[in-house]
Amino acid sequence: MAEGLFPAEVASDVPRITMTGADTVHVEQHKGLVAYQEEEVAFRTSRGIVKVQGSGLRFKLYTAGEAVLTGNVRGVTMEGNGGRGA
């Protein structure tokens, strides 16, 4: 396959996080759920742990590599060292 045909987040293992307004977060390329509460949801990714903070957080969609959360989203953070022990 020729390089450069696809964006990095599609061709590699880089997570992609999209926030729409203050009520929807779409996480792509996650490696699994680390924690789930209505106030905080955490995902393992190749770049560390992605945390979504808010209230009333619920899954609209959850698959092996993709998740959509809805609720009152207050913030999204990334912590860790590329998934190596994060």
C-alpha cells in the first residue's frame, strides 16, 4: 500500500478524540475500558489513558475500538506514556 494515502490516525494506532458541543465525545482507536462511572470514563490507548469527565455519562456506542459517550461533558484529558505501563 502506498504511504501517504491515509491520515495518520487511520493508518496507525493513534487515538482520535472528537468532542461535539458539551454533550458528546467520540473516541476512536481505544484499547479497552479502564474505568466507568457516570462522572468519569477512562480508556486505554496506544498513547496513554484518555479520561472523559462530566456528569450523567453514558455510552451511545461501544465497540472493540470505538466509543461514543453522551452526557454533560466537562473535559477530556490524556495521561500516560504511550500505553507502556499507563
